[in-house]
Amino acid sequence: MGQVVLTTVELAGLTTLLLLAIAAPIGWWLARGRGWWKEAVAAVVSLPIVLPPTVLGFYLLIALGPQSPLMSLLHPFGVRTLAFTFTGLVIGSVIYSLPFAVQPIRNAFEAIGARPLEVAATLRASPLDSVFTVALPLARSGFITAAVLVFAHTVGEFGVVLMIGGGIPGKTEVVSIRIYQLVESLQFGEAHRLAAGLVLFAFLVLFALLMLERRQAGLFGGRRR
């Protein structure tokens, strides 16, 4: 059981770190970009929210399988497939949780507005300096929200990780899959303990997000006064 929890935490932590790095430039471009096609990109990013996990998992399984054109590029390096591997789980989790990282960060960048960056420009700050010294600190709450949502969402994944990982003990088996397997084998007591733990975890995540939103509202309210 300890290995299952360790695999779950490792998957959620790595997915969170990768998505914060990936979602930051995407969120910035969506917040500051122009053109109708910007929303087309936003729709593609948000697809995992509306697609059934089994559909997404099925196409990822094909894309990461040994016969896929993508994997053929890695065959010379000795990589035949990423399906049913921990690396494949990470790739699937990153894609599946992408909107939960991009949207909060995009909203945070949009809430900043243009004024702080214009002020930075008058002080001769370069665009890159403005991003790192002004935009990113002001958007901190968006990054925190994204990190919490992605971590929690990854911990609760089932359909995608089952399709890509297969629930191999000690390798790709995570908590959600373990609960399913316990129920299948009629081990309801242990399944109940794991499920109750996830319920408590979900409550703590939501409570933390609500407290964060309340704190941010208080800070901005105080500034307006």
C-alpha cells in the first residue's frame, strides 16, 4: 500500500511541476495575445475538461504505443513504447490536467491589467524584466491555485491512468486504481479507508482554495480602500 501512495504522490508532484512550467507561457499568451484564433487555442487546451477520460486515454494509448509514428521517432534510442510506463502516466496526466493549470494562471495574468507593466516600461524595464519582476509576483495566487488544483486532480485521476498505465503493481498502480481493484475483489473495508482518505484530501484542497480566495479578496479590497 505504501508503494501505491508513493507512486501517486510522485506522479502528482511531477505533473504539478511540469504543468506550472508549461502553463505559465500559455496562460501569459492567452491573457495578452490578440486574434480570434487565441480562443481556438484556449478551446483545445480546455478539451480534457469535456472529453470522457476513456476517450483521451484511448488516443494517448495509441499515440504512446509501439506502432505510433511518434514512438517511431524514439525507436533508434531504444524506446519502443511509453504505454504502461510511469513516463507514459506523467505524459497523460500533464495533458489531462492542462486546463486546470492554464485557466487559473491566465485569469491571474488578466486580472493584473496593463497598467503595472506600463509603469515598469516607463522605468526602463525590459519586457522580460517586467514579466519576472512584476507580472509573476502579482499572479502568484493564480500559480498557487493551479498547483493545488493540478495536484488534487492528478491524485484523483482514474480513467486516463488506467488506460495508459494499466495499474501495474509497483510501477503504474495509483490510489484510485487500487480502490477500484479492492472493490472488484470485494475488499470493501480497505477500499473504504482509501476512499475516505481521498474524500478528506478533497475537502482540505477545497478548503485551502476557498481560504486563498478569501485572503486575496481581502488584500485587493484593502488596496482599493
